[in-house]
Amino acid sequence: MSTKKPLVVVTRKLPDVVETRMKELFETRLNVDDRPMSQAELAAAVAEADVLVPTVTDRIDRSVISQAGPQLKLIANFGTGVDNIDLDTATNRGIIVTNTPGVLTEDTADMTMALILAIPRRLVEGAQYLKEKASEWQGWSPTWMLGHRIYGKRLGIIGMGHIGQAVARRAKAFGLQIHYHNRRRVAPEIEEELEATYWDSLDQMLARMDIISVNCPHTPATYHLLSARRLKLLKPTAYIVNTARGEVIDENALARLIETGAIAGAGLDVFEHEPAVNPKLLKSDRVVVLPHMGSATLEGRIDMGEKVIINIKTFLDGHAPPDRVHPAMF
Ligand code: 8YV
């Protein structure tokens, strides 16, 4: 009987405790330098691996999957969003795909709330001013650095899944009125708890909100959901926050509309062509940009690693891994 342990290839550096545990359990190939892998390197990895552990920075497309050896049976994504993986091709080849839902909900909602507060109150602008020009500061002034009140404003959440609901809970505590658009209306108890108003029509919701928060996954159906046409429906005083995926917003149109004053500002943690960021967005004082930090807590990343390990271990023990993206996979 062969005692060879299954080969698990991890594409990026993970927290030490996660890597240590993986090495104990599996034959694990790590990426200690954390250099993103090229398409050719990913193809070479799947030719050998029994399990691949990719992240959002790896494009596991049809071409990569078609070069997988017959031994590759599981892609255990380190991340909740799976738009980096061609799910149809994986399913057709009998490869199970898992993700890490739940464990990054609260961290991502915190970062969303931070952006919701940061833009109207000009947090980053103020902080940067003092860092760069402390010697020029004349002291407090009644009309300087004025932002806009958050309390009492209308927040429109696009995508009322776990993260959307966690954002709504926080926002409600800050006195925002909660509105949402989702494929399906959420359960009445949740609407009641959040005092949330459902909008079947995204267009109508957009035209009436003060702040929009994007919390839906990127799928073919949500690509450019906030198109140029829809962005033009927003009030010129409205702000947009996106901690989901850049592809949900037409980034060029957003940059243009902010530049011309048709939209008041944006807080963006994700971008359409990551790691590239539209220069207009980088330049604007009315845009707060973060380098995809929504789930960036040590606790969150360890929890994500734990989920990845449970999915792999369960699968290798012959059971259905808990976080299958399509439950029918297995
Ligand atoms: C992750 C994310 O860090 O989980 C997600 O969908 O967007 C991020 O917070 C990233 O995807 C890791 O693969």
C-alpha cells in the first residue's frame, strides 16, 4: 500500500500557523516568497497537484484547468469570492471547488463601515493634510474641512448576503436608514431587525440613496451591474463604497463621473483591473482607495486557512467538503 501523502500546492504565502498545520497533514508545496504565479506556473502546478489552493490573484481559467492531471480533484480556494476560477470547466472535469464563507464577514463589514464613515467625513484627506502640512495648519476653523453628516442618511446595499447584512447592522447603529436590492428579498425577521426597505428595482433605489454599498459577488450577472447608465441615476451628492469586486462597477465611468462632480465620492477597496488602479481615482481627493484589505486581519486569514484545511482534510477522508461552491459537487 502506498504511503504517499496527497500533494497540496498553495499558490501564495499563508499565515505561518496555517502553513505549519498543512505541512503536518499533507505533502504541501508552499510559496514562501509569495511571488504571484504565472499562468504557465499554475498550469505546471495543476499537472502535478492533487489539491490546488489558489487565491483571488490566480486566474484558474479554462486553459489552466485543461492542463490539470487526472489526479486533481479539489480546488480549495483561499477566499470567499470564486470569480477567479472557471467553475463550469472545473465541474465538467469533475473537480470540486470550495471556498471560505462566513469567516471574513465581520472583518469585511468593518472595512465597509470604515469607508462609509471615511468619505463623507473626509477622514483620509484630514489625516493626510496634517501629516504633510502640520507646520502650515492655522488651527480649528468653523468652515474648514467640512464634510457631510452620516446620521439619518439613506444607505442602499447591493447584495444582502451575510456581508451585506453585517454592514446593515453596523450602519443601523450609526443612524443610517437601511435600503437594499438583492436577487431575493431576505426573510421578514431580518428585514424587521434591520428596519430594511427592499427595492426590487435597482434603478429606482440608486436614484434615491445617499450612500451605496456594493456587497454582492462578481458573477456574469453582476459584471458592470453599476454601468455608466446606472451610475448616472445617482444623486450628485451620493457616495459609493465597494468592498466586493471591482468588476461590479464600470470603473472608467465611475472615475469620469466623480471627476465631473456627477457623483460626490467613493470608497474603494477593490478595482476592476487589480492590481492596476485608475489614475483618476488615485488623484481625486473625493476618493478613498485601499489595496484590497477587506479581510486583511490576522485572525481572519487564520480562520480562512482553517476552512481550507477542513475542506481538504474532509475531502481526502472521503467525505463531502463542507464549503462546496455548488453543493451538488461531490
Ligand atoms: C480575500 C476576498 O482575501 O475572500 C474574498 O473574496 O475578496 C478577499 O478578502 C481574497 O479573495 C483571497 O483569495
